[in-house]
Amino acid sequence: MKVSSLITAQGDWDNQRLHQLFSPHDINIIRSFPPNKILQDKMIWAYTKDGRFSVKSRHWLLTHEVESV
């Protein structure tokens, strides 16, 4: 899924889609950022500061409990 699929043609967050996919807590976080259709979507790894995958971060993920939605 791309972030652009969560933005309406008018450039606002698609609230209906957000509520279908995310928890209220996550929706608040998402809505704290202004939507931007100009920026290109890209893949990121959420478990490192720079967003790049590493074996070390994968090992950490496998050995720690991570809160899931």
C-alpha cells in the first residue's frame, strides 16, 4: 500500500480509508502530518532510525515483543 492511496483527490486524508485500516491512536499520528501527494512513496524499515533494513534490526525484532495493531 502507498501513502498516496490514503489521500483524496482534493489532497486531504481519506478519513474513511484511515478508519478501515488503522487504530484511532495511529490515525491521530498519521493526521499529525500534512498529506503530500507531490512526494514519491518509498519503502522504509520502521525499526531503524534511517529507515534501512539491517540484520541487526531484524534480530532485535525477532527477540523483542513489538506492539501490533
